[in-house]
Amino acid sequence: MTGTGTPAGTPQRTLAHAAAAIVILAILTLFTFATLLPQAGGHRAEATSGSGILGAKPKKAKKAKLKANGKATIPAGAPKRVRRAIRAANRIVGKPYGAPSWRKNGTSPRYDCSAAVSYVLGKKGAKLLKNPTWSGPLMKWGKKGKGKWITVYSNHGHAYVMIAGLRFESRGSGDGPRWRKGGASKRDWSGVRYAIRKKPGF
């Protein structure tokens, strides 16, 4: 007698299809997870690396030190122009104070305040100043603000320069160009404010 109900084996086929669907879904899930995992790892690496930290502060410039002979050390990592500036300043430490008499080779037998700054920044030094000048024009040298390595302080009566944390200055009363302790001051001895100038990048 021929049956009219559900054909034999249909429940088994339904279960097989369901199992196959589950296996396919599991494979797709594993594939998707494997694809996203390296990207997530990369993001974590960027987040923990020094260059990837949001708002990370740049490294501060290292400071020069004053030696017993009155000359300054050159800090590790200082840019070439900064090294040249420190060497130039060291060369004229102890020279007499006075109005400069510039030679063709860019030197002078004596240095007043602006001449000392001009020498250090000029062709014998950092090469950040084309020609020697006096304190007035130095008030407009470069850009406004403090530099990372080199900062000029100038007004109409006086000028000095900070290089790698040390003050280089030539003063009157027989006290010529020297490295000075005590850091920078925003005003001169009479209370007149200095213009504070820098060269971008330095």
C-alpha cells in the first residue's frame, strides 16, 4: 500500500541542512574575526608607541654646562648650527669689551653686547644672521618668542643671547663676552623690557 504521509528520511535531511548552515555560519564568523584581529592589534601598537600617543610632548633641548675655564660644553643632540654658535661663543670668551672693528674675516678685536651676539649668530657661528648689527635691529630678528635652542633678548640699549640654556653676554666696565650664570632676564638693569626673538626650528 502506498503511503500518503511525509516521505521517509525527510527529518534527517532537515537536520543535515541545519547542521551544514551552522558550520558555514561558524566558518564565516571565524574568518571575520581573523580579519579584524590584526587591525585591532595594529591600533593597540600605535596607541602604546611613543609617536602614536595623542598629545605627546616633544623632547626638551638638552642644556649646555659651564666649564671651569669659562667655556661651555656642547650638549648631545644639539643641531649643527647650535654647535657652531657654542663654539663661536667659546672662541671670544675673555675678549675685551668695546665697539667692534669688523675685519673681512668676520672677527673683531673687541666686542660690545650686540657685536658678541652678531658674531655668535653670524657666519663664524650659527649662520643665522647675515651681517653684524646692533641691538635695535636685533629686536626684529627672526620671530617673536623663545627658541628651543637659541633665543635673543634685545632692546635699544642692550642685547644678549641664550644658547642651550646658558646666557652669553658682553657687558661694559671692562667685562667683555662671557657665559653667565643665572639664566635669562626679561628686563635690563634699568627696567626696560627686552624683545624676545627666535629663529623657527632653533
